[in-house]
Amino acid sequence: MRKVFLIMLICIVEIFPQQKIADELINSVITNFNRVKDYEVDIEIKVDVDFLKVPDSKAKIYFKQPDKIRLKSEGFAMLPKEGLDFSPSALTKKDYTAIYEQDVTLNGKKVSVVKVIPVGEQSNVILSTLWIDPIDKVIRKVESTTKTNGTFTIEFYYNDSFNYPLPEKMVFTFNIDKLNLPKAFTTDGNTPKKKKRLPDAPTKGNVIVKYSDYKVNKGIPDSVFEESK
Amino acid sequence: MDSKNEELVIEIRNLSKYFNELKAVDNLNINVFRGDVFGFLGPNGAGKSTTIRMLLTLIKPTKGSIKIFGKDLFRDRLSILKNVGAIVEKPDFYGYLSAYKNLEILGKISGHEISNKRIMEVLELVGLSDRYKSKVKTFSHGMKQRLGIAQALLHDPDLIILDEPTTGLDPMGMKEIRELIIHLSRDQKKTVFLSSHILNEVEQVANRMIIINKGTAKVEGNVKDLLDATNLSVTVEVSDVLKAGSLISESGWSEKLKGISGNRMEFNIGNQETAQLNKFFVENGVDVYSIVPTRSLEEYFLRITQEAI
Amino acid sequence: MLTLVGIELFKVFRKWRTYIGFIAIGVLVPIIHIAMVYEGKNTIDFMTRNIQQSFVFVGNLLNTYLISYIVLTSLTVHIPFLITLVAGDLLAGEATAGTYRLMLTRPVTREKFVTAKFIAGVIYTNLLILWLALMSLAVGYFIFGVGELLIIRGDMVIIFEQKDVLWRFLGAYGYASLGMTVVASLAYLFSSLVENAIGPIVSTMAVIIVFVIISAINVELLQSIRPYLFTNYISSWQLFFDNPLDVEEILKSIGILILHIVLFFGATLIIFKRKDILT
């Protein structure tokens, strides 16, 4: 019993400093991001998923602190749920435990790897890994494992000359189990013969989003975020 | 009317039509000359309609040939049919269209330019001009029969083939049709091929005729010749058959006596002789109750008609 | 010939039964539209439920294209009935009415008569599909507007750009017209054989239903004869919604349909030319 207590104590002692570093890193990112009160940005979305054929689309994203976000498009546009709102507070808005792991080099930049474990049942995410740039105070990569949607990775690319911690490109990669599509409206069985996927092969895909023409802190009325239907 | 030297309008040679085992028409030969009103007589089921359908290319013969206007019917079908008007069996039309529209459609494919005036003219001729807008499905059988004649005459053909044109008409209508046929023949010099199962009808309008039964020709010739007085027999009903008998045996009438049954005596005599015989009986004190002429052709026709039934 | 076609068209369009098809589509399609006003969102949710777990999307997916696609899919079984109603009556109707005797004793060749009637039937068929297209697309446009087309083909979710859809529909309707012309020519063939219009309608539908059932049964033997059943190609208008377009497959299917039309019509021509008109 005493031994167990000792191990636990050691663990706590060991973890605490690491957690402290992790929290600091995350907070620095959040603080940095909080300079952005709102933004409006044009995006170009390219979806490349083998069970999904979607044309390249253009849309606008509106964001307002703390958590108002809206995807708007004249035509059709789709984004991975996790790829819509990349504000760090969204990634970490629920209770979590963060642990600093190590420093690595990612795409020529030195980054700190931080593991984030959400606390509580309600979160879909089981474990996230953040690659945080401690100098630029931005997240450069996120990898999350979810309960239902498999694993996804988001990589952010920033324009160094841009004043705000907002990405110019995001690459969203996911790897999920097969989706069961409803068989409705395919009654004739005339399916295209050529590209048959293996029934249980996991689905890979990526979505590339390019951001351009940011309008930051220009003020966005709340009405923009209201459902217009 | 002797038509032997005239132009043949219809020339049917060895015509046969078999439906499986049934010989509907068997080795039929017919000549119809220009200007003829040709009676095509036979009981129901004799093969009249089958023959007429072959004349109009609705049915292909099993054997034999048909020439119309001197041309082979099945080779020169289009040019021949341009000049033929016909009604075949019961008159059927597009019931959902008006009488006028029906004629308009048929006019368009008649091979001739048919003016609206012409359509109204034929409707007038058959007495339907006041109903020209009515849908044919509202017409009585008689009216359809008239419309049938109207469409047959629409393009002013040289040869008119009428299949039982008076069926379903009232006596007045029958008379009108007969008069129309006579008018077409006499005044417009049309050739009419008239099928009927009523001898009397043919007799009144036709100059030549043929009687067919079970697909084959039985009697053929000039209507006048066939129905000539020599072929007439008369049944005389008298008051006293014994007295009449003795009177007859003493006179030349005995040669003409065919038989006696009851108080009826049958003679082979013509019209004039009938009057003389009547006078003879009355002058010699025998009362004549009735004189009924019966003709051998009629008897014959009656017999085959009854057989057919 | 033109006169004859004109006459036949006139006759077709003076008949009440001709309008049954137009009325049926004119009532059914708006009903689907109305249903989609209320249920359309659920339909889209149903089609996209798996994607919704991972994606957010915006845009007007409930639009006239989607509804027209659904209408086209669900009506391919029923429109043949409307087609046979008229095509099966073309010749048999004349037999029943006794009007062969009127038409065929005129100086018109039987070949022309049969061809003119067939052309009238084909025109009717195409007008019916055109009407379907008009009802689906135009009415839908006024209610739902246009947008991207979301469909599920096999195990793929495909979304077509708005500007990439209309030509596909034109191709699909054109193809559907051709498919329905096969149905019409089959009904026409049966129509030349009998003396009443019910026979051809029932037999054509029977053939179609039997063929569709054979196609649907997933047994190796039956599946192997599937490519030889013409019904298999009637619904191939969906090929126009492949991305990329399988042009070879489309041309092959079109070829097979045309072959059937030629075959059925040719048989009708031969049969009718030799036919004794007994009605």
C-alpha cells in the first residue's frame, strides 16, 4: 500500500512540471490568438476522399470571439467538423489534461509536442497531440483520435509576414472506418463497376483549405451568425 | 344491257382464300365491266366479305389473281385504290372525332385534293350535313352507314365497292340508297360492286350479278336473264280445285302445270300468261283467291340462305 | 408521309387516354415536390447522415436537381405503363374500332402506315418525357431553386457542381426517352399482334416486370442473363451521373437500346405487312 502511494507520488511529482509547461504553451497560444476579436476569410476547399466526390468549392468563414463561427457559401461547401474552427480555445475548450512531451522539428521549425487528454465522458476526442510553436505561439499540427470518426490530423501553415496567428493553409487528413451509405436512390443496382473498394477497408482522405483575404477585427454583426433558414 | 365488249373493271381469276382448313373463298371467277352495277349475292358467311377484303387488299389471297382497271391489284395497289371507294362490313369510324374530321382525315390520304366544300357536298348527299360537327360515337347505325357511303364517294372514285350498304337502315333509308346507286351508275357512269344477302335489293339496282355460296360461284349472269319470266313460277289459289283441274286438262294450260297441292296450283308461266290464266279461270267460273309469283332463283336463293342459317 | 404522321398525331392527341400520362405526371411530380417541401430535409439528412458525423456543410442541397433525380429514379418503373397505354393502343385500337378498314383501303402503303403510327408513338413518348423533365426541373426550380446535386451512386457520395448538372439531366432525359422508346416499340409490336389494346398493355408490362424481377434477384444464373435483358439498359440514364463520364458504357447502352427499337419495329413492320385485316 505504501509502495503504491509512493509510486503515485513520484508520478505526480514527475507530471506536474510537464503539465505546467504544457499549460503555459497552450495559454500562450490562446493569448496570442485572442488578439483576434473577429475575422472574415475567403476559403478554397479541396476535398479528396475516395467515397466522396465533391467539387472544389469556395466559401467564407466568419469568426467572432469567444466561439461564434459560421461557414457561408453561395453554393455548396463542406468542411470537416474539426477543421472549421481552428481557434485553440475550440480545441481545448473542454476540461483537459495537457502533458508536455518533448521538442521536435516539424517542417524545419522547432515545436513542442503536447498531449491533451480530455476529461469527462462527453468528448468525442480520446486523445489529441498538439505541435505547438513556442516562438510564434501557434499550433502547427494537431492529431486527434476520436471515438467515432477514427483519427484525423490537421496541419496548419502560416504566412510569417502576417500579423495574426491565422493560417493560410490547412491540410486535414483523416483515416476512418468505412461509412455505411444508405442504399436509397440506387435501386437499380447499376453501380459503377470499376472502382470497388474493399468493403471494410478504412477510408483515407484529406481536405485542403486555403485561406485568403483575411479581414481581422473589423467588427462582424451578430446577425451574421444567426441561422438564416 | 350487254357489256361483253366493254372494259373490264374487276377481273377475278381463280381466287381462293383458305383460313387453315376453312375454304372461305374457293376458286372464284368474276368479271365486272365498266358501268355495271354488279350484284354480289350470297347468304351470310358465303365468302362475300372475304372477297371484298381481298378486292381492297385487306386480306391476301391464298391463290388466284385480281385485276382492277386492268392492273394487278397487289402490284399496283396504290394507283388502283386511288380510284376505288368502299365500305366494308359495318361502318366504323373514329368515334371520338366528328363526321367532318373523319372525312377530312380520309380525304387527306385518298390520293386526291379533297376540298372542304367536297366534304360538305358528300355529307349533304347522304343527309348528314346538319350533323357534320357531331362526334361519330353519337351516331345511330343508320347514320354511320350513310357516313360510310359518304367516305366511299368522297374522292369521286370510278369504282365503288359497297358491302351490304343497306344493313341497319329503315325502309326509307334503303330506298334512298338504292336510288343513290342508280344515280351513281346512270348519271355518273360509276361502276358499282354491290354485295348483299337480299336478292330483291340486288334485283332492283343491279344489271349483272353472281350468287356465291360456301366460297364458290353458283349462278352468274345478267340479272334480267336470270330473273326472266321464263323462270317465273306462279302459285294460284282457286275456289274449286277439281273444276279448275278439269278445265286445265282440256286446255293448253296443262303443259304449264307443275303441280297441285290442296287448292293451290303451281304453273311455270310468265307475267303476261299469269293475267291470261287468271282471266281463263274467272271466265270459266272458277274463283281465284290469290296469285303468288315465286321465282325459281328466289326459291333457290331462299334455300341456300336457309341452309346457311 | 408527313401527312400520315400528322393524322396519326392528331388521332393520338384527340384520345382521352393520351392525356392520362400527362395528367399522371402533372399530378404526381408536384406531389413529390410538396412532399419534399416538408420532408426534403429528412431525405438529405438520411442521404448524408454518415457524412454529417464528420463534416459540416452549407449550400442548397434540397434543390430542383435533387428532386428531379429522385423523380427520375422512382418513375422509371411507372412511366412505361403510361407509355404502353398509348403505344399498345396504336394498332390494336384501330383493330378494335374497325378503322383499319378505313385507313388501309386508301392508297397508302402499309409500311408507311405502320411507320407513321410508330413515329406518332415515339413523339408521344418523347413529349411525355419532356413533360416529366419540365415538371420536375421547372416546377422544382420555382419552389427550391437550383444548387449542387447530391447523389449516392453505389458506395459513393457524389456532389456535382451546380453548373455541371443541367447537361447531365439533359443527357439523362434524352437517354430515358430512348429507353422509353424501346418500351413503346415493344408495346407497338404486341399491338400489331392482337385486336384489343388491353393485351399489348398487359403483356408489355408483364415483360418489363418479369425482366426487372430477374435483374433484381441476386442469383448467379439470373445475374448472368442480366446483360441480355433490355430493361437493364432502360435505367442506365444514371450513367450520365458518373464522374467521370463512362462514354463507352453510355454509347454501348444507347447502341443496345437502338438495336432493340430497330428489332421490335422491324418485327412489327414484317408482321403487319403480312397481316390479314379481319376486324
